[in-house]
Amino acid sequence: ACAAGLQVAVRTDNTDTQGIGFSLAEVTVAPDPIGHTGLVNPDFALVLTLEGVKELASRGLLTPPGAARRILFDAELEPSAGPAIERSDLHKRFGATNAALGGLIEEITRAGWWDRRAWLAAVQHLPASHRAEIEVVLEKTK
């Protein structure tokens, strides 16, 4: 996004114990400077764990009026009542380490924000040590 001249802000929230519990990342991409990084009504929520479901529910992001416009649950999770919840086999297709990245790439591509050529071009700017793993994720995306 930065290479395309867009502004990007990332806000993360994790439990005190890394690797256990929920982990959220809010990514804001905009053509103009971003003054506030807290998302009130996100366009998209990707949920990979039960803890993530509970955290989004506690923030009011699974039900109107604050619900994300589009919600994607990993297929291993039971779907909750909410708007536009879809399911995908993210853990099964991408593995635990890359499930979030695979889901994010698919959503950004589906939304038309980037196409496959843009992803492949962006990967070329990464260090070689990261490039091969991300290229494997890209090959598995729809």
C-alpha cells in the first residue's frame, strides 16, 4: 500500500501472554493522512480463533450497528449470529502460521483493492528470507 502512495496505519491488540488468547490487528489504508487508528466500523473482520470471536463480540463488532461489513470465520469455528459471516478453510489451506495472511490476501484481492500482479510485485521488495514463504501462500490463494 505504501509503495502505491497510500497511507497505512496498524493497531494491534494482544493478550498479555503472547501466543495464547486473542490477537487482533486493525489495518487502515487510505489515500489521505490517517488521524485516528481505532476502527469504529471496520470493512472486514477475519476471525481465526474462539478467543477472537469473543473479543470481537465484546467490542460490538459482530452485531449491528457496529458490526464489520464483512466477517470471515475460519471454517473450524462455529458461525455466530451476525451479518455477512462467511467461512473458509484458512487453517487447513495455509497452516496456523499463515492463516491470517492467506485470509487477508484473499479478502484484499476479492475486494478489488489489489490484484494478483500487485501482490507478486510487492513480494519482490521483501528480503529473500521472507519471499519464498509468502509466494507459497500466494499460490494457495483463490
